[in-house]
Amino acid sequence: MRLFAAIDLDENVIERLSSIQEKFSSSDFDLKLVEPENLHLTLKFLGELQDSKLGHVEKLVSEALSGFHSFTLSFHGIGYFGSGRYMKVIWAGVNEGRDEFISLANELEAKLSFIRKDEHEPSPHLTIARIRSGRNTDRLSREVDSLRDVKVGEVRVKEIKLKKSVLTPQGPVYSDVKVFQLKLKSE
């Protein structure tokens, strides 16, 4: 099974992102929008894992998260990876909660790098579309640039989920394997 640790979004943020995605789907851009039910922030991708190792991984994830409290993530600005002509991914940026996200990702990396080592530093972002080809990328980059200051919303992160991904011809199907509660912050 393919596993990853992730943060899910609430309905308000998903609805706002879906309305932003509609701007891209109504034009002649060659991209694959992430389905609303699949929108999430990946903290650590583990890849293929044998079922027999799941208990050990769950224990390590629990240990990694034990010192963390709930926090707020806010999403602000739409951008892309790549250059204007060779865009690869369109994303929503993380503003508030960025440091907490990076700390969580780094702690998971420290505990789980023996399974799969991440080659890049954590870059908090929410993928909303993947670019298939360079068709109309000049116009697409202008459209994305026009959304650079858009406020998307915020999510209170109270839990981290270990998720399973099953690849199908229609795209990935995600399901929760285990939910880890973060400590509540005493206000």
C-alpha cells in the first residue's frame, strides 16, 4: 500500500478552492485539477509499504506527533512551480501556520526517513492542479498571477492522518488508515 501523512481541509476551504479551480477549467488549459475530495496537504510521503510494517509506522508517527499542539493554517495566494512557460503544478500557498507545518514535516522526516528520505526541504503548499502540457501556458501564468493575493481561508489543524493511496485509471483514491490527534492548545 502507498502511504502518506497529511492534513485534511474543511468544507469552507474546499469550496473556495473549487471556485478558484473553476477559473482554470473554463479555459483551454491542459491541466488536471485535483478533485475536491482529494485536496489535502502532504506532510510526508512514505511510498509503498508492506502491511506487516504498518504497526511500526503508526507507532513512529505517534511518537513524532506527541509534542505538537493544534494550530491554524491559512491559505493565501495562488502560485505555480516551474517557470511561466514550463509550469508543473498550481498551488495555494500557506501563510499562517507555515512554521508549525515545517516543524511537523521535519519531525516526521526524522522518524521515518529510513523508509523514504525526502530530497527537498518542506515547502508548505496545497496542490490544486497539475499541468499536462505547455498549451496556453502564457495565458495560464497570467491567470495564476492575477490570483497571487487571493485569500482562500483557514483550517484549524487538530489531527494528522495517515492515509492510503490506491491508484485507479480515474485517478488516486485516498482513505484514512489512522488518525492522530494533536494536543489542544490551552488558550
